[in-house]
Amino acid sequence: LLGLILLGVHASSSLQWPSWATLLFEDVGSANRSAYDGFLIAIITVPGVFLTLYFTSVTTVAGTLYARTPERIRGLLLEERVGNLYIRLLVLLTGLSTALLIAGAVWDFRPVVGVLLTGLLTLASVQAFVKLGRRAFGFFDPTSFADKLLWDLGRWSKQATTDGFRWKDVSFQNHYRRRAESAIKGLEALIAESQDAEHLRREPLKLLISKLSVFLPIYLERKRRIPTTSRWYRRVPEHKAWYLSSYDSVRVATQTQTDIQPDMKPSPHWVEEEVFDLLLDNLIICLNDDRVAVSVHILDEMTASFRGLGVNWNAEYARDVLWKIAGRVVDRLGEAGTEAATDDEDNRGNLALIERMSFLPIELMLGFVEGVEGTDAQDFRRSLAGVNWGRKRDIYQVGVPSSALETLELLQQRLRFEIDCEGKLISPGWYREIGRASCRERVE
């Protein structure tokens, strides 16, 4: 900024600027020089004192509350985006004021624009004083960092789509997945901290679960634009059966006395598995601690996720998750029923759990019906007719749910082979209609 001021002074003397613009880059009068310097000294002092108090409070909180927390949570203090933005503003104001003060003392350079610019930054910094003061108290609740982690998780999942940077590059795909895994680990650490701290085990934990549940339906819609072969999906081993394997594979395994090497297949539901496992583990912990209200809240938040699974035609995967949830909850309620007779409040809590759990398959079917009815055959045919099969990105703009993307990818692979060999599409239109029909069959 000081360099821009110097450039403005030079330009005002060499160019024909309006008189009001020229006055901005002139020196203040000799009678106002002491007031000019005093104003800059006050600006340097006030933000400096406030930043000292802010960092002292953060250090105190980090030394007492965060001393035993995982390193990932402590690192969030340094990555805290809003606080760092306001701190940069205050540092900029302090640095500019110091530079102008030095320029006035050494070179007798005191432009009018320096007062105006520092004054405007001071007015903007008033908001920073208030925000930083409030956020210092907010650090006593570690769950406040969930927004940062969910923002990171959403950012990296979006980068993995066809709208992301270098989305076809395997190295970038792996990078996006690793960063998303780090964000999920941070959420796990936050939830674990909420379970351990007595003052975070109820309302803060419920708020954290709500924020986590909001992300999953958004991610399910975003998966429509992520290729099924992307390294965004984890690779998991798929073990082969001996009697279905090739002769060479069996011969090598027999001679080396090892197992047949598994195929590494993408896991299309790894994010959903991480989220649902996290929710289910906390559900069981809350049930064991007799926090029925929090348990009911967790099941309530799962309804939106199950509806999203239905809309995106993931009914088979949702069924497996539902059986897992039902098995854990029913086992827990069965253990409670074998104990001493419970009072009416406990019975109402158990009934509320069963009721919320029964909503999950209903939401799944409603979402599935919504997804099927929202897919108009004519609109889908027109979208498919407008696809440029030579461009890999185009098929992901059709809006096909992720469970049916593999069919379109296989169709595009074969048609691109025709384009590469013949220079044009030679397959008749009915062949491409078969690809469309295959997608519809996935729904049925």
C-alpha cells in the first residue's frame, strides 16, 4: 500500500489529474504534522494491545482446554479461517501505520491519502475487534471447528467432480481423497472430544451431529459428477474364488504357497460408510449412557440421509445400513428390557427410539419414489441425445445417479472407440437407446 501511495504521488505530479485527486497526494500542512503523527501512533498502539490480549487468551485456552486433545483439533486453532482473516486486517493496518510514521520521520513524507486510508481501515477494523473478542470465548467449545472441517470436506469432494481442477488426473484424485479423509478424522476427533467432556455431551453434540447430517445429502447429489473409476474412491481388495480364477493365477498361488492376489476395486460408498459408522457409534454410546434425547436426535438426523440415498437410487446400500442400525438398536433395547423394570419415562424413550427408527425405511422409499418420478424418460432421452461422446465430461452432466453411471461410462467407452477408429459414430441409434434403457433398468 505504501508503494501505491508513492506511485500515486509521482503520477499526480506528472499527469493531469483533477484538483481533488491531486490534493489527496499532497503533504499535510506544517500545523497538522504533530496531529498526523499522533494519529498514526494511536492506530499502532490500539491494534497492538488488542492483538496481544487476543493471542494471550488463545494461548490460555489452548494450554488448558486443548492440552489433552488430539493434534488434529489443536491444529484447527491455527487454521481458523475467520479469525486469521481479521488478524491479517489488523496486522495490515498496524504495518501501514508504522510505514507511514517512518516515512514521515525520515523523509518528511506525510501525504493526506495516508490519513484517509488508515482511517478507513480503522473503521473496518472495529468489526474485527468485536469478532475476535467473541471468537476467543467460542474456543472453549471445540465443536465450533466443525464448520471448518465440513467446509474442507465439501471443498475436496467438489474438486473430485468434473467441475474440479484436474479432475482426470490420478494424483489430484488421490490428493482430494486424502484431504477429505483428514477432514473426516478431524470430525471423529471432535465428536470423541464431545463424548468425553461433560459440558459437550448434549446440546453441542446434537448441534455437531446436525451439521454432519446436512453434508451427506449434498454429497450424494455431488457424486453424480464423480467418475466411478476415480481415485477419489478408496481401493479395497476383492478376493477371488479359486474355482473361478484363471489357470495362471491358481498355478502361481500354488507354486508360491500364497493366496490368489485380490483385485483392487473402488469402494463407491466410503464417505457414506465413514459418516454412518460415526453416527451409529455415537448412537450406541448415547444409548449406553441413557442419553435418550440425544439418541433420538441422531436418528432424526439420519432421516434426511436415508431420503437422499433413496433419491439417488442407493436403496441396496441403504438397506444394509438400515439392518446394521436396527440390529444395534434392537440389541441395546433388548438388554435394557432384561434389566430391572423401567419407569414410564424410560418406556417413552424406548418407544421414541423405535418410532424414529421406523421412519428410516419410510424416508428411504419416499426418496426412491421421488427420484424415480423425477426422472422423465423424454427429458433423459433428449439429454442423452445431446451428449458429445468424444468428451468424457459430458455424460456426467446428464444427471444420472451414481449407481447408474457405470452403464453410461461403458457405453461412452465403446462409442469413443468407434470415433477414434472410424472418425464418427457408426452404431445405430437403437444401440445408444439400449444404454439408456440399461440405466432405467437399474431403477427398476
